[in-house]
Amino acid sequence: MTKLLINEAPIMIIPSLAVKMGLNEAIVLQQIHYWIQSSSHVIEGRKWIFNTYKDWQKQMPFWSESTIKRIIRSLEEQGFLISANWNKLKLDKTKWYTIDYQQLEAMKEGPALTETANPTTQGQADPFATSGQSSVQTDLSEMSDWTTEEFGLTQTIPEITSETTTEKKPIVDIVDYLNAKTDANYKSGTKKTNQLIQTRLREGFTVEDFKKVIDLKTAEWLHDPHMSTYLRPETLFGNKFESYLNQKPQANPLFEKRRGQTSNKQTLNEEDFDLDDEA
């Protein structure tokens, strides 16, 4: 039998959690949850851990540092992960992390993390070793006896300072930003809008990515009577979201014409837009 299947400590994937928040986010959150349980750093009533992106990548070598950074940002923006800087030296930018277990509990039909095995075992590298912390050694038999209270799932969440307060819920933030830019009145509670935004977030895109797309397409389409009708969630946040995100800023043809400049009009086809709902 191949040693690749039996010789390495596994990383746990919780299927129901992956379905709810996305596979990548579920893997990283479970990994962070494991180390939090062994942490001795209690600040403002919460257990915290700290680690660099480089050291996270050593634990999860199948991802690049940039991918891990994007996954962590996604977890922060969805409200599941809280980050702060508790370093004594201001020049030290290593991030500290804790999990908002209350936010996890709020997820309908969400899995209880206490019922799952841990993603790493004693054989896996200590994520704190390069940061000067002692190695974490946890007895697996002892872990099986942990209760819900020990995992902090029923404890009251303490007041969070301005340093650790996460951004407001991403869907509301994104839709409010779109409305402000386009003078529209889209509702953040609309099922289709929620589905589109959540799909993009699960793919690893961030709130700032949404705002960039809104800025780019507003600058390009807002003052065009025909194109302005496409400044809507169905178009902006659909399957072409990544293409919009990576496009270069374009001058509005109407402004070019007013300045007496000549410009070649771009031929726009139906396939350039997400006119149909996603499956």
C-alpha cells in the first residue's frame, strides 16, 4: 500500500461545514479551531493564536501563501474569524486569530465542532515553533472527552473592542455600496442577490473585490443610458465577476465624445453579460 495514504497526519474536512461556507474556508477554520483549543493566550475572555501566512502555508503546502491569505480574509469578512494585533512590538505585524463561535452557531444546521476529530495530530509540525512558542502536545484520548462548554460554544461572547470588531456583514455592505454608487435601491435580503454574493465569497473573493468591480463598471456604464441598466447584482456579481475584476479601467465613450476625442466603440455581445440566472 502506498505510504502517501497512511504516513502523514491528515487534515480534517467537515462535509456539512464545507457545504455551508466553502471547502477552503472549512479546512482553514477547522485547523485554526484545533490550535485555539491548545492555546494558553487568553485575551478579553477569548483564546487566541498567532501565526504568519508563511507558517500557515507550511501546514497546508497544497496552497500558496496568497491563496491562504485570501481564504483567511474571506473568513474574516464572513464574520467567522476575528483577527487582531496583540504583539508587544508595534513593528510586529503577525496576526492573531480567534473564532466567533456564536456566528458559527447561528448557521442553520451547522455542524458541532466538538463532534469532529481534529485536523492535525502530534505528528504534524507545530505552527508556533517559528514564533518562539512552545510546542503544543495534546493527548488525543483527552480530546475525545472535551465538552461543548470547553469549546466555548455556549459561552457569552465578550464585548469586542474597535481593534477586533469585524466588518459588518458582507452582503449588506456590498449592496449598500452598489446603491450608493448607482443611486439604486437594491435589497440585501433578496434571495438571488444573496446567492450570487455568497457564491463569489465562497470562491475566495472579498468585499473589496466587489467594491472594485462596482467602481469599474459604474465608471464605465453609469452615464450610458443603455449600459446603465446592467449595473445590477445579476450582471455584476454573476459568472463574469472575475473578468470584471481584472479588467483595466475604461473611459466612458460619452465623455470621450464630449471632449472631441475619437474612439472606437466596443462591440458588446449578449455573452458579455450575465443575463441569465446561475444554476
